[in-house]
Amino acid sequence: MGNWTDTTPRIAIIGAGRLGTALTAALQAAGLTVSGPHGRGSDGAGADAVLLCVPDAQIPVAAAAVRPGTLVGHCSGATGLGALAGHEAFGLHPLMTVTAGGAVFAGAGCAIAGTSDRSLELARHLALTLGMTPFEIADDDRAAYHAAASVASNLLVALEGAAERLAATAGVPREALAPLVRASADNWARQGARRALTGPIARGDEATVALQREAIVERTPDLVPLFDVLAAQARTLTERPEPAPPRITRTIDGVRVLLDEARRHGRTIGLVPTMGALHDGHLALIERARADHDVVVVSVFVNPAQFNDAADLAAYPRGERRDAELAFAAGADVLFAPGPSEIYPDGFATTVTVSGPLTHTLEGEHRGSGHFDGVTTVVSKLFTIVGPDAAYFGQKDAQQLAVVRRMAADLDLRTRIVACPTVRDGDGLALSSRNTRLSDAGRRHALSLSRTLQQVAAAIGAGELRHGPAITEAGLAALRAGGADPEYFTAVDPATLEPVLEVAGDVLLVTAAHVEDVRLIDNLTVGAAAPASPSGSSTLDARAATATAAATQAT
């Protein structure tokens, strides 16, 4: 008997413990002829192969009782096939935990071995029959293999038990930790240890690690050695054996030296381009980049080329020290803060231009097409300087995002463009560096942007608004009623930014308005509208009237 796929082997299971019981049920369910589980001392009469599911120390004794000429296998991860001396032997070790509740073998790995081609193929056949992925383990490698399996399962459970004890001192139940444990294990399975590692050690926040250690010293001092060992191992994973201080550089050569070193170690790089005055929206981009990459670079550069108003450029808020503190706390590794002469040296004569509706409408119409020339030129320079694997942009600047995507596609740039959702304050105002220039009354008026977007979106969803010109008219009226001075409000195609004449699918509502001396933008994506309702736009009219009354009271 050699081709086990053409013959149904008769298997006898010896050992009525958890594993023997689970394997008997699983093999029978898979259609094999299986007897048992039998007690120790069974000779395996009538079986083509006997599978021993007994403690390691009992394997030689149980094997000696089996009739000569019968294939004999064991399910130990640590014991070699020498324990089955005198038999044509095989090993079958499911890489899966087995509890009193049983086990699920499908999808698991399975270590196999054999003293002959026939016995090895039987082990492979049994593993595949149970839906496992077989791999061969030599006897010389068993101790290391089994140690790895123990760390990944038994010792992991012991570690989670330690976490459970520590959490209990803060009143946190085990059930609250379970989703975190599952997600961490899933991330490791998908991305590997280095990419899956998160938290203060991964981002180099040693101050927080020190606070954690102090709490363990106070509450569960016996866990301090365990914490220290695990923290040291985590630092090894991050390739930061000695925590390095975050770095600020203002030169192109400086940032390239830092990043060339990272690339030599095979590390991935994420870039978050900003103009400084960081807020929670920027920090969300940094945190997303931190989750995706080994090294995060944040650029802080107030780009003069994208301002068409010298007064607006002069009034733009600046504060490098605060920006650096926030960026590093959010997970940045490098802050690139060049001056204008570093980006645009004497004799600079190159412009990167994206032409067409993407740049000539909306912001391009009101700020001049040169605004986007400034954006694409500086972004292309940053991509060339930093060489990031991915760059992160907020959806709030929807047109800028579309233009950068077009540029990256047209120039076949390797950098992947990642869009992140707009971050808003609790009152709905989209976060912007310009918000700090608003007075209290101005902020209340600024809320008309997000409020109007929501109102118009609701009207579209209810079928009250379907025509592009009507959408614009309703939006402009609501903005004025709310105390803003609008430049535009329109519905456009989310991909091309061309005006929507009739709502037939998803649309992007975009708006820009002045409040006091501050220019604000916002947008919202809306799904396709329902059939028109008989009420027309009366609901939106009522909302606009309410907004007018609220604005009157606010002033």
C-alpha cells in the first residue's frame, strides 16, 4: 500500500485523551475508517496504521505493544521517530491547541515526518484529509520547532494571563482584552511581527513605557522581569535596541541621509506633507502612516507657491516647536522642515502642471490655476526628496487630493496616495489650521459650511434636490443664511470634479466660503438620490429659515 489517495487506510487511534478523541472524530467525519480511541496496550489489530496520542514518555511503551508490520505514528511535537524503533514510523503533529472543547484542524499547519516514503506520504495524506497544511520536520529540528510552537500557544496564553492579572488591578475584565488579543494575533498573521507591533515601544515613546513599568512595580511586582524581557524583545523588532531621539532636519541632504540608512535596513517609509500648524486632522494622518510603515516622515513647509494672496501667506499660523512635539507624539520619526530657499533655490525654473478641469475649476477658478501648480510642484519635489512608499492626504482638500492622484498617475510615480477621512470637531467643523483665526462669533458662522453640506445631502437623499443648478442655489442660500460669504457651492463628479447636471449616482458636494477674513473649504460625498418627493425643496427651505434665525440670534 503506497498511494494513499487511491486507498482508504484503516486507522486505529490509541490514547483517549483530548487529542486522541478530537482526531478520531475529525478523521471519521472526513470519511476515513477509524477505530478508537483505544486504551494504551492495544495492538492495533485490523488497522493499516496506528496513531499514538499518548504522553511523550509513554510513546515507546505504547509502540512496543503494536503488532509488527503495522505502520505506527505519534502526535508529539517534541519527540523524534526514534521512539518508534522497530516500526515503519511517521509523525503527525497538528499545530493547533486542543482543549476540553475539542479542536478545529482545518486551516492549521501540521508537522510531518516519516522513516520511509510510504509512511511520510501517509502522514501527508492524513494532514491534507483534515484540511491542514503539512510541512516536514527533521528530528534534529524538533526541539526548536516545538519551542516555537509553545511560545506561539502555551506561553502566549501564560502571557495573556499576566495581562489579565494586571488589568484586574484597574477593574478591567478579561473580556475587554479579548478583542485586542485577537486583533493583535490577526495582524501578526497577516503582516509579520515587525509590521504588527504597535504601541509606545513601536513609536519610540519611552516615557510611556517607563510609566507602564512603574505601575507594574507597584501592582504586580513579580511581572516586572517578564515586562522587561518583552520590552527588550519589542525594541529588537523595531530595530531600536537603544531608543533614539526623534530627528529634525531642514536640508534635503540631511533627510536623505536619514532615510537612506532606513532603506538599507529594508524599512518602508510613509510621508505626511503638511504646512504646519498641526491639528488633530494632521495627527490622524501621522497615526495612519505610523500604523502602515516602519519610518514616518512629516514635512512642515508653508509653500509660498500655492498662495495667491500675500496677506494670506503672511497670516498663515506657524509654530515649529509645537508642530514637532505633536508630530513626534503621534508617531513621526523625522520632521523635515525646510526653508523656502531650500525648496526653491536661486535659479529654480521648473513647474509641474496638471491641466484641465481638475485644476481650472473650483479652487483653481477662485485662487488661480497657479495655486495647483504650486501644490503639484512642491509635492513632486517632496516625493523626489523623501522617496516614500506612500503619502497621506486628508479628504477635506478633495480637489487637491484628486490633482495629486492625477499627477502621480501621469508621472508613473511609485508613491501610493492614501486618502484619509476628514476629521471634524465635535460641533462638525472640519479641522483647519485657519480655524484658529476665527472669533467665537466667526466660528458659529463657520459651522454653516458643514451644516449646509448635511442639509443639502439630506435633501438629495430624500429626492428633494436632483438638478445641479438647484443644488447650487440651495447651498448658497443656506450658507448666506448661516452667516458665511460663499465663493461656491456645487455638486461634482467625485472622480473628475466635473459639474453634475442631474443626480444619477454618487456626487461630491464642495464648498468654499469666507467667514470674517478667513477662507474655509469643506466637502461631503453623497449617495445617489431617491425618486423625487412631492414636497420639492420645502424641507431644505425650512432648514435654511431655521439657520437664518439661529444666525440672527448668534449675532
